[in-house]
Amino acid sequence: MKFGLFYELQLPKPYDCDTWNPDDERRIIHEMLEQVELADRLGFDYVFEVEHHFLEEYSHSSAPEVVLAAASQRTKRIRLGHGIVHMPPGHNHPARTAERVATLDLVSNGRVEFGTGEGASDMELGGFNTDRGFKKQMWEESTRECLRMMTAEPYAGHDGQFLRMPVRNVIPKSLQKPHPPVWVAASRRETVMLAARLGIGSLGFGFETPEEAAERIERYWELVQEECRPIGAAINPAVSTVATMMCAPTDEQAVAQGLSGAQFFSFSLGRGTPPDPPRNPGHDHLYREFVDSRREKRAKPARDQEPEDEGQRALYRAGQRGGFIGSPAFIRENLKRYEAAHLDAMIFVAQCGDRKHDEIMASIELFAKEVMPEFQERHERMQRPWRERQLDGVTFLNNSTI
Amino acid sequence: MAKPSQVQDEELRGLIVAARAAYLDDRNLESVEKSVAAFRGLLQRQPDFLSAGPFAGNNRRVFPQLGVALKSANGGQPEIVFERQQFSNPEAITFYEYVSDCLVAAKL
């Protein structure tokens, strides 16, 4: 199994103030850069950064290509992932995406992972006037055309349902040929199976259990063999999943340092998604609501059932202790269950909510020293040959970095 | 892990096999129509599938909201309405996957 870090750039408002401190947004970006620099030095394989818009406190990461470019100058080896780029053309014109991804690939000497997605929240889709019912069509058309722009000289142009563009040579071209490895954000099982058919990696946001992951991974690889029609010029067969992580010497310390941040992660993403109340731009104070709601909930019985809605369930799971808030021994045992399911990469949300920078740094270091090496060793010895067996007979060009 | 061969009901298996053949041939509207017809068939055979079936409660899976609306009706079966007549291949695959999983989970 390979490992990565995942960044939303969460920034809760201080509980007693109505807005952030003047230096907070600068600080959170530079803390992330320090964490990524450490992760690179310790041997983490990937860092993925989201693109979100207008989601105050939940994510201040609206221009990930800028932060990832900065990270590229402070690191040597770690792969730099968009997790993900919003592909509807009203959010990012595919030509601009092709230009930015290729430029980042050049700046980083060929270390880009190109994650793609549809956008999900009402704040974002509404903010760019994107019709939710068409977002999957927009994603497919824009991603396909973007990859053509990255490879064709010149791009032949397109007259489609959501994109019209004349013949142009979209430059620069990426260092990685034919283009960087491509991923799609997959919060639903159906999207994992779509990823297999299109020959792209599944960046899982369903917070899947090991059992769910095992079922999806088995079917994913069957479909790669049986039905793959690549959307790009190379395939990136891979299944990863995202989970919150805090590693500390004892379980008690890890829970004390990491659980609240994970709970804020799910609380703040859920805000604006029914049945939660809509957001009030510029006026919400999600962190205060979160803290107050936790105080109230302490007096009530704990929820004994997961939410029924798929999206809400993912959020609920994200906010639980899960398998990765604990001591190295606790995390190791839980990771082994995903390893047995042949998960390719586990991507950890380390920075979230009110977690402290120095504790995140210590968590990254402890995990990398106490847990990660044995999994990386087994990846080379067992997972890589297993992957080669799954790809037996698959003749498409493969540029996966797994 | 749903596959057409796992669907035992001959009529529903025929629909889902046809849905797969259609999306493989980029006949996306036809594929969605076949998948939705199979889902209607499921609801006829198991009227409480959505409220009490294997994908209710903790395992609930949400009907894809991609140009086909699943509208709940008071006291009756939900109504399935096509909101458009043009679908992309990924949308057809999404409906196929969702309905296949439902059929297998329903043990039909």
C-alpha cells in the first residue's frame, strides 16, 4: 500500500470571534507546506489537495495549483495531486485546466497526479450556475477534451453539448507523456465502476469499510480487464480511499488530538447539504455551531445508526474515530484489513478542524517511522506483482505511479 | 458484486443484459431506458424495496439524479420520470450499475 496526505485547508473561525485572524489564511497554507515537506522527507508517496469554492471554514483551497506549485519547490519526490479539479466548464474551462496541469507538471519535474471531478456542493454548483443533473455529462465531456488538449498538436477543436472550441494548440505540454495519471473522485460505488471502464484511478471519498473496499476493488479490476475504454491516452488503474488520521503514542492521546478535527471535517462539509440548513455566505460561524452542538449532544444518547443517505453516511464516517485515529499499533492493524483487500493507496486527511500544526507534524512523523515502512515494503513485494497479474492481457499504455 | 448472470428473474435479467449491450454500443438513452425498466420491474415485484429492502436503512443507496427523477407518491409506488432524452455513456453506466446492484441485493 502507498500513502498520501490530503488537504482541504480547513480553517475554523476562532470560537469567540466573528471572523478569522488577519494572518490565519497565510498561516494555514504555510503550515501545509511544512507538513508536505516533512512528508516528502519521510517517504510519503502522494499529497492531494482539493479544489473547493465558497466553502468558508470547510475549505480555503480554491487555487490548489498555486499551493502545489509552491510545494513542488520545497520537495523532491512526493507526487503532487489535484484532488480534484472541478471539470464542469463553468468552473474551469478545460483549456485552462490543461494549461495549468501541464505547467505544474513542468514546474515539478513530472510529479503531477491529475484528479478530476464534478463538484458536489450546492454552494459550488450554484455559485457557477451548474445544473446538478448535468454535472456528470459535463465532467465526462470536459475531461475527455482536456486530455485531448494535453496531447494533440494542435487540438482539433470541439463542438459539444457543454464545450465549443476552435482548433488551437494548447501549450505547454506536460512533462509526463502522454499526460499525467488521471483520477476521478468517487463517493459512490457506481463511480468506482465507471473509473474502471474509463481506465482511470478511483480516488474514493466514500470512507469505505475494508469489506466495501474489497468488493469494489475486485469488481474494479474485473472491469479494467473486461470493459475498459480509456478516456485518455494512457490508463491509471488504481483504487485509493481517503480517511482521517491522527497517530500518537497512545490511543488516548490520538483521540484527544484528532477526533474533534475529524468531527468538524464532517460537520462542516455536511452544512449546506439537506437536511442540514443552507449556508449563509459571509455570516456563518460553523466552528461555533459545531462546538455548541457537541455540547448539546453530550447530554443526549449517541446515534446508534449510520445516516441513511449515502452522502451523509460518508460524512458521518469521516467524523468518527475510524481506523486511523490511534496509536501506531491500532492504525497498523486496521490498515492491514485494507491491505488484504488490495487497496493501492490510503490517503490521509491529517489537517482538519482545530488540529494543531505541531501535533499534525508529530503524527506524520510517528506514522512514517512506526507504521508506513512495512506496508511500503509489502507493496513492492506483494501488491505490485498482484497488480501485474490483474493487468495481464491489458494492452493500453499504463502510466500509473502506484 | 453484481453481474447480469446473478439476476435470476428472466425478464429483469433480459432488461439488464440489454442495458449493458446498449451502453457498450453507446446507445445511451436505450441503456438508461432498459435499466429504468428493470428498476420499475423490481419495484413491482418488491413494493417495499425502497423503504425496507436491503438498500434501506444503513445500506441505503441513492437513486442516481441524472436526468431521471424518482418521485415519491403519497401512499403509492414512487413515480419514475424521464426529465430528458439524451444521456452520456457515464450516465448510462451509472444507472446500469445502480440497478444491477439493486436487483442482486433484492435476490431477484
